[in-house]
Amino acid sequence: MTDSAENSGSSSPQYQPTPPLNAADERLWSLLIHLGGIILWFLAPLIGYLVLKDRGQYVREQTATALNFQITLAIGYAIGVVTSIIGIGLLIILAVQVLNIVFSIIAAVAANKGEGYRYPLAFTFVR
């Protein structure tokens, strides 16, 4: 077999890093991640963080912020479920859901403007 025949065979694909997002796309994805937390809880920010964290600094910060907030809310939901035995848990679950809706909308509006936003009451789990 000749040298050219060996080279014309199957060649392994070269790794191509994903290109960074432009500023408008970073804002759009950040907005969607924040709003996705209302419906899909921590799944939207988790998937967004894992997929987009290397595509731009702004989208990485916003997805990490949304993920931290949703994890904090998941802890609040768990506390609400445990304390529902004594009755106060239902109020805790309702309060957590209201906080989720209100703060996620505020964060989405800020992300659409390209502003940094930090959720109040959120613990930092992911940096």
C-alpha cells in the first residue's frame, strides 16, 4: 500500500473547540436559563451551566448564579416538605415558589440588559 493510500483512508476528526458566544447570544441564553428555573427548577440552570460554561464569561456567571439559587430553593422545598407534617411546611413551599418566580423574572430582565445579577438569599455552591 502506498503512502497516499494510507492517508486517504479514514482520518480521525480533529477536536474543534466551540466558539465563544457573541454578547447578544450570551444575554439571550442567560435570560432563558433564569426563566427556565421557574418551570424546570434546577435542571435548566444545571444543563445550561454544563453546556455553556465555556462559551463566555457572562453566560458562565449567570448560569452559575441561577444554579446556586435553584439549589438553595431546592433546600427550601425539602425543608417545606419535611415540616409539612406540622403544617408550616405548606407555607414554606408557597413562599419558596413565590421567591422563585419573582427573583427569576428580575434576574431574567437584568440578564436581558446585560447586567450582572446576584440573587438575594442564595448560597454559593458553584463558582
